[in-house]
Amino acid sequence: MQTLLDIEEIKQLKARYFRGIDTANLDLLRTVLAEDVQIRFDSPTYQFEINGMDDAMNFYRNAFTNRRFGMHHGHTPEIKVNGDTATGTWYLHDIFINLDEQTILTGSALYEDSYIKVGGNWRVHRTGYKRLLEMIEPLTSNHRITSQPIN
């Protein structure tokens, strides 16, 4: 029974991670990530490696703004719990709008995560994805953005 509770807590942790990114809520992200978090994003157009909470907060502060924002949905988690550690694989579907470059990215990726329990709460210890699909198109007059998740 504890394993099922841990899996549910990890699912909610990852949901808060995606919500924190999409709303640029750094305070929320601080409650999700471990202090010594390691992050790696691999794409045909970019690669990032981030180590530690300070670097992570700096990255998210600059990557997601009222000019660069999107939607991240994590699906079909495969989570394995082993005591106070766990691993997870998530299927990502995302859209990223960059008003500075006038582009819209639509993509998918596989997230590979590891989690640790800190003070009785799950935290993301390592996270990152490898792109499966990435399409970047110009924003045109046909794209009408009527709201933004980040003010």
C-alpha cells in the first residue's frame, strides 16, 4: 500500500513541476526540486545541463517569461519506488511560444527522472528529457494569442 501512496505523491510532484514551469512560479519549483538537483534537456536545437537549485532557479527565471511561455503535459508515468528513492519515465507533450523570435514549438519527449525523499517529502533529484519530436514554425497573423500564463 505504501508503494501506491508514494507513486501518487510522485505523480502530484511532477504535476506541480509542470505547473511551476508553465506559470513561472519559482517558489513552487523550489518545493519540487532537491537542493542538489541535476537537469539535462536534449533537443536537436538546444542542450542544457543544470546543477543545483541556484542554477535551476536562474534557468527557469530566464527561460519562462511573459515573452517565452508554454504548456507542458506529462503523460503515462512509469514509476518504480525503492524505499526513499524512485525513478520515473514520463511522456511529454509541449508547446512553447517565443514572442522574441516569433516562433511556436510543438514537441514531445521522454522525461527520465529520479526522486528522493527529503524530510518525508518526495523531491525531484534528477530530471531531463530527450526530444522525440520537435517542430518549430513561425508565428503568423493566423496565430492569435488571447491570453498568457505569465504576466
